[in-house]
Amino acid sequence: MSSIPQVDLSKFLEGNEAERKQFVKDLGSAFEDVGFVAVVNHGIPENLIARLYQEVKGFFSLPLEQKVKAEKTDLAGQRGYTSFGKEHAKQSNVPDLKEFYQYGQTVEDNDPIKAEYPTNVAFSEIDEFNESLYNAYRAFEKSGSALLRAIAIHLDLDENYFDDKIKNGNSILRAIHYPPITQEPKSAIRAEEHEDINLITLLVGASAEGLQVLNKDGEWISVLSKPGEIVVNVGDMLQRLTNNRLRSTTHRVVNPPREMWHTSRFSIPFFLHPRSTMSLNCLENCITTQRPLSYEPITAGEYLDERLREIGLKK
């Protein structure tokens, strides 16, 4: 199913100089040519992933009156539960066919940025749910920061360019449930075509097929991560920072064949965001005669607010 390149993160973290250089080259080429890459030996424990999926399925199987206890409408969907039909793609007014649960940053030092973040919703109805979300969040952060170090090298930046910008960043771990389809959809698919807002997205597994990526030839390519893989893609913030050198690839989640309408689909992406103060002004070395400046100056926080309004989560 997967038509995207594969890279081995251990070659960057533990390999010799030649292996590190090859990893950077392969990752950079994948992000410039496709925008998506499959990563193996990513460092996120399989038993943690399995446990989190089990608990996520348990949460979404609860009656609606229990799930809405974790819905905080004043937080623009950034923490806790968001009920079915609230989010849509920026170019569409038709809600996606999904409900989701979001878990955000836990600041554990004296960083004043803590004041910017709402507290994660404590949901005690499922044992260890919050603990699994926390542990997965930290594992995703670690793998994502390693990938960003490789991206920095590819962009001829200092390897640690992103480190202080993502420390205690506004990243989000999102657990998504696409419920069974019970009637002919009017026009929406499970998730309309869109691009992600953030720097990079790390997606671990999915309980069913459905993810499709739009390639440069305008063809939709089906992608299903294999055991041991995570799928990583460029988001709009990184596209903006690199003045379109790294492209935020359009993707969607299509409805299953009619005979599978009775089934659910679960997915857990990690949206790696920087701190709100990070400048997304285009890097000077990404502005050329062939690639003139494409974006006005903006911070990550300003851009996030703009996009949350576009997709219907913030008024």
C-alpha cells in the first residue's frame, strides 16, 4: 500500500558519519519530493503504542454522556474531547466524519510559557489513560526532535536550530475516532483533503486503511503504515519557514468500501508545534531567484490562531 520512502532513524542517532549523512539526504529528498516518509526504529515502544490504542478505543466506546464530560468548548478543541462533526477542512464547510481527544504539553520546569497552556483534562473513567497519553507524548517529542535535527542539517542550519524553539512547545497528541458510517454521506469523507498546521506530524499506526496522499502528478496514493513504522509529514509551518522548499503535502482519509461502513477507524497523530514565539519568517537561504519570497512575517502562535479559526475550532 505504501508508496512513500522509508528511512531508519537509528542510522541518524547511532550510525557512523556516512550513515548519518545518508539519512539526512534521504529524509530531505523525501520531504522535498513527496512530503511524507515512513520511519522505522523510531524509538516509540510498541507496547506503549498498543496500550494507548487499547485505551483510546475504550474511551470512544463510552456513551456520549460520559465522553462530553471531557469536552471543554472554551479551549477550541485543544484539550480533551471534541464531539463528532465539529472540525472541517479550511476550504470546506462540511464537517469531517470524526470525533477526537487531544492531549497537550505538560510543562515540568519553571518555564513561564506554562501560563499559555491549558491544563490537560483529567479523565479518570479509564485506568491509566492519562498516563499512557503522557508517556506517548514524551516519546513522540523525542523522536520528533531527532527528525528536526536532521531536517536542520538538510537546510544547512545548525543541527540544534530547532531545539530551543520546540522545548516546551505547543505540540498536540490527538486520538481520532472515525465512527461507522450509518447512512449515505452528503458530501464529506472521513477527513477532507487538507494540510497540517504544524512543523511535522508523526502518525503511529491506524486501525484501518483510508489515508491517502496527493502526489506531484495529482494522483491520490494510499498509505498504510506497516508494523514498526511511523509515517511523518511536513506541516504548513515548516513549509512556510522554508519558503516552500519543503512542501506540506495534501492528504485525506477516505471512506471505506460500502461493505466496511459498519467498522470504525482509529488513528493517533502527534502534531509537533514550536513555542508560540517562534518566527516563521522564511529562512534567507531558502529565498532564491527561482523561489522568491512567498510569505509575510508571522509567529507560530499567530499562525495557529489563524488556522484554528479557518477549520472551525476557534471563533
